[in-house]
Amino acid sequence: MHIIDEGPRDGFPVLLLHGLGANAESWCLQIPALAAAGYRVLAPDLPGFGKSRFEGDQWSLDWVINEFNNLFKSRQIEKVGLLGISMGGVIGLKLAAEFSDRVEMSVFVNTFAVLRPRRWGELRYFMRRGLRAFFLSPQAQADLVASRIFPQKDKIFFRKMLADSIKQADPKVYRQAMLALIRFDGRNLAKRISHPVLIVSGKEDTTVPLYMQRRLVELLPNCGHVIIEGAGHALPIDQPEVFNRILIMFFQNPSETIRTYCSKSFSGCLHEKF
């Protein structure tokens, strides 16, 4: 597994998990900020994406989290913080629930417990992606995905970077990962996570809409929720300064941050907007 390993070796380790079709470089605006704050940043290319090869027969979420458990053992990492976006958040959710002795805190960005679109526009988008990925190739839907995630004219560089990353991904892995996400049901997993969790949502996310993310917030026992204005699915790139500030604040003091964004007097968490 190809891993970017930055920051002081004695710093608290934070594992960064990218989304479907992306790679570790998608965290290019977070890695320097976290390293400068004293954290050891581990940003892998997930197996089959970026520079990481997958040589097995069946890519699955269980297989991936087992690889991370082996990684923790090989690098003698006893405790870790998680940061995952979209598919990376799903992997992080499963990792946090099943290896709770290692994970101390988690940030999930534009992440879901169950991917069940209820609006025709959302369903049509996923159907178009699926048809192109399975009947043509994952590369055939690269431009569609990149344009939806980065529609702004000033994000042409990142749009091309994402499209190129999707085109370089292992086609078999991409299809298997899509199926794994469609089948994923993390509702019971979320209920098992007792450590502090911060859900960060882009208000303009058109891939994982807010109502899906709020479902996840409601399931997590110890959770805060921040909604960032002017951010879509690529929130860490859309609003990096605001996101990095919230991220570092949480990792420095997770319990206090949760108290800031969650109130016991409410049935759920406060949805703070920036």
C-alpha cells in the first residue's frame, strides 16, 4: 500500500481515507496543516487506487480494514485518529466500530450509514454512473463524476485531477467498491462507536445529500455535526481554511468540540453552520 507519511514521528497519528476514485493526493490541502499542528499524517492510496495495487480476487470493506489493522501492527501504532470522506468515511466507520481499541476519535466528511437516494435526480445520477462503470468502464464515467463534484470554473485543476485519478484506478476494484458501497448498511456499526465523532457536511453536496448524513448523525452516540456553507462533496478542497480549523480544533480537544456542537437538551446534535 502506497502511503504518504508526513509530520513528526512522535506525533499523534491520524489516518486519512480518500473517496471512491480519488487517492491520497486529494488531501493535499490538509496534510501540511495537520503536520504543522504536530500530527503524524498517514494518507494511503487505498488498494486498487492511486499507486496501491490490489492483487486479490474480491475487494471488500472487510478486506480493507483488515489491511489497516495489519498496518497499525507493522508500524507499531496503538492509537489513531480517523479522517474519512465519502467511501473513506464508510471505511472509517467500519474501522472505528470493529477496532474501537485503536481508534480514539473520528471525523467523517460527507459520509452515510446507508446509501438510499429518495429523489429522482439523485437516483438518476447513480444509475448513470453505474451503467457507464459496469457496461463500459469506470473510466467512462470519470468526467461525469469530476464535473458534478467540481462544477465551478475555478476548480478546473481539481476536476482534471479527479478525472485522471478515476481513469487510473483498477477497473475491477472500482466496480467492486461501488457494489460494496451500495450494499453497505452501517446503522448498527454506528451505534457501537462510543468515542467522539464529528460529522462535517457540505451544504451543497449533491452526491451524499444532507438528509443521508443527518441519518448517520442520529445514530452515533457521541457526535457533533457541522454544516459548511459553500461546500459540496469535495468539502476539504471547496473550503479548506474553515475545514482545517475545525479539524485541528477537534483533534486537539474532541470532547470539548463535541460539547460545542451537540446538546443533551436536544434529541439530536446541533447542526452548526459556517
